[in-house]
Amino acid sequence: KAGVTQTPRYLIKTRGQQVTLSCSPISGHRSVSWYQQTPGQGLQFLFEYFSETQRNKGNFPGRFSGRQFSNSRSEMNVSTLELGDSALYLCASSSGGQANTGELFFGEGSRLTVL
Amino acid sequence: KQEVTQIPAALSVPEGENLVLNCSFTDSAIYNLQWFRQDPGKGLTSLLLIQSSQREQTSGRLNASLDKSSGRSTLYIAASQPGDSATYLCAVHQAGTALIFGKGTTLSVSS
């Protein structure tokens, strides 16, 4: 069974640009969560989607957005990039459910560098 | 607000040693606790998931315990190997929220 797939794995952007990251969850999983990981802040929750609806949202500015498609694949977008957005962006999938307390499985991440 | 703490932040041991990693959380109203491993520059690999009703879970050389009332979990690694070198993260799950992570313990096992 294939794991969580994130693309691209690495990307370099300049300040002011925008970026779109993609995540394909494990087959059959309906919940996709996104996290930002930086050396200083650790892992911080961005948002979670379940059945194409945003179910939960972290404390990030509106420049960070996401969506989920009918096949459960998810994308996140960051507009007007800032230097501080440089991070490893991790996607996690789970089977979901009402409270979404199932085991989470993570992808390898997308390493974003903003110059 | 739930806070998760992992102590120590870093640990170095010789190969073959048994070791314990600690995780504490401030709010005992959790659904479950999950331990992960992260290699440098990589994603997170799920190691063990303990439901709030369980006391421990085992997988191979790994054993995780949970004491919800005291807000503590431990990850026991038996007979450590150089390949165990990585950062170990614990995370708790509460109703209506995302996983809340600790900052991790970076383990180095020398041969």
C-alpha cells in the first residue's frame, strides 16, 4: 500500500512569489493535515481537511490556504512568500472519522527555501 | 492549552544500551498519544499509537507506556543500535484539535 506522497520534495522561491504544494494521502484515507516544521518553532499545525471541507485550522495568516479534492488529494498554497516561510511542510493522512483521532501517517515533506 | 514537553532534548548512548525517552503533557483529557521517529531532512515515521484507555504498546524493541492521570509517557528502546539514531517526537491528540507535538529528543547511538 503506497504511503503519503508529497510533491515537490524541494523548491526554491523568492520573496513575494507564491507556491503550491501537493499531497496524495494513503488510499482510503479521507483526512489530510498540513504541518510546518522549523528549527525554532518545531511542528506547527496549519489546517486539516476531511471530505473536501476544512475541519480545523491553526494560527497562521491568511496567506496560507489549502483545499482538498474529491479524491482526497490536497494542496496548500502560500502567497506573497516571506523569508520566514522557509520550512519543511509536512502532510499527514488518516482515516478520519468524526473526531479524527486515528493514527496519522506522514509524507516525506516539501522543503521550501525562500530567498 | 495543551503543552507537550520532551526531556532531554538530546541524548548520546553507546550501542547496546537500553534507554528511556520521556514525554509529558499538561492536559490529561487526550484521546491518544503517538510516538514518531524523524531522520534528518525526512518526514515522520509512526512508531506507536497508544489509546487513552491503554497502558502500553509494544513493537519489536520499542515499548511505549502511558500514564494519563500523571500526564506522562515513556518510550523504551531496548538494545539500542546506531540505526536508532534519529529525533523522536511524541504528540497528543485531543478532541477537535490537531496533534500537538513536543520538540523532540535527538538520540545518537555510537558503535
